Amino acid sequence: MKGEGLTLVNGEPAASLNVMDRGLQYGDGIFRTLKADSGQLRWWKDQYQKLSEDCQALGIHCPEEDLLKSEAVRVASNDNVGVVKIVITRGTSARGYKIPELAQSTRIVTGFPGAPSISNQVEVRWCKLKLAHQPRLAGIKHLNRLENVLARSEWNDPDICEGLLQDESGHVIGGTMSNLFMVEQGKLITPDLSGCGVAGVARQRILRAAMRHGRPVQIEHLDRERLLAAEQVLLCNSLIGVWRVGRLETRGWPDNGWADKLKFWLNEDH
């Protein structure tokens, strides 16, 4: 199983999963997707910390860091692997939503080829789908991603790299697969994710770096009109790094240097 598609389930090579696994039955689990290069896992400490926090928020047993890292490195060391995806489910149970008292989490670690690079300037669009509020799940990268799947199905134009999502109140939340920053009067602002959305590791690293550099990011509710009036709009995640939005439908933005600044901050410490 060397190379593309190598998967470890609970540390063993596998190509299938127990049909009673709660990740399959109910989306009862969390996941992380990270870059890898010759067995080196990018931002591992941050990735594991976020995975651990998400597991804790859902009451799922989180695997020990050394065990999970060894499995991720094993997968990442195979030829052509540039992306590693880690899924932790609550494990198997009988039919029904009730959580078993002695749930044993399932670890799924899969390697994929590296994603092709895309121009740093991207075109995006608004999505029609509106995200529902659920503060209990807000920020968590859980397996229930139907909203993202449906939003991403709204377009097939290869020139459009991402779709921007609003919540049911009209607040801008981010992209279907990315977090969002905007520049207003020289200040960085990112959406409040207390009601919905995923608080990604790249977002977290930028927030932390901005604080170190004395440029703290404001976390606020943003509406569509305010975003369109911004001086710059940027998107980020663990695989793409930082994208500068060059065009959002009819609105365009020239480069003003903020994308390079965020890229530097994002990769400042490893």
C-alpha cells in the first residue's frame, strides 16, 4: 500500500472500516488535514493541540500524541505523499445515538499526494447557502460537513477557487474550506466564529503572530457590505497557506502587501 492512498486504521494498514463506526453512522468525530514533506509534518504541535481540543469538546478520547504522530509520520514517509488527513471517531457502537459508556475511539490516518499550487491571487464568489448557528459545535472541525459540501456544489467554474459563506444572520463567516481575514483602515479583522464555522490552525497561527508583532487582530461580526468595502481580503488554511482575494464577483482588489505579511507570519515559527 505504498504511496497514494496509504491508510492506517488504529495503526494497521486497511482499506475498510467497521460499518457500525459512529464516524460513518453519525459523523461522530473530528479531523485534521496537514501538509507533509518527506515525513515531516507541518505545524504538528498546533495541529495536535487543535485535534485534542476538538476531541475534548465532543467528549471523544484523544489518542496520545506520540502514538498519533508516529502513525502520521509513517504515512507521510511514503512516496508522493504531501497531505496527511487524520480522522478520530468515537468508535463503534450499537444502533442509536446514545454514546456507549466504554467508547473506544478509532484512528484513521491517510496519505494523499500534495495539492497542486494555485496562484496567490484568487477569484471567489458568494455562496447561497447560509450556515446555521450551533454554538456547541462552533469552531470545531467535526465530521458533519454537509453545509460545506452543499455550498461547494454551487459552482463548477475552475477559475473560482473558493466560495464565501454567511450565517443565517448575514454575518460573513469564511470560505467553504478556509478562514477569512480582511484589512480595514490598516487593521486586520477576522470574523467572530462563536456561532458557527471552523477555527482553523492557520487562522490561529496568524492571530498569534499578529499579537507578537504588536498588530492584534480584531475579532468581530462582519457583514457583506463591510467586507466589500475592505482594503484587502485574504483566505487561509493549512494546505493553501494564504490566498489574496483578487476578485469577488464584480469587486476587485489590488495587492497592498498584506498577503506577503500574513504568509511570513504564518510560517514564522514551526
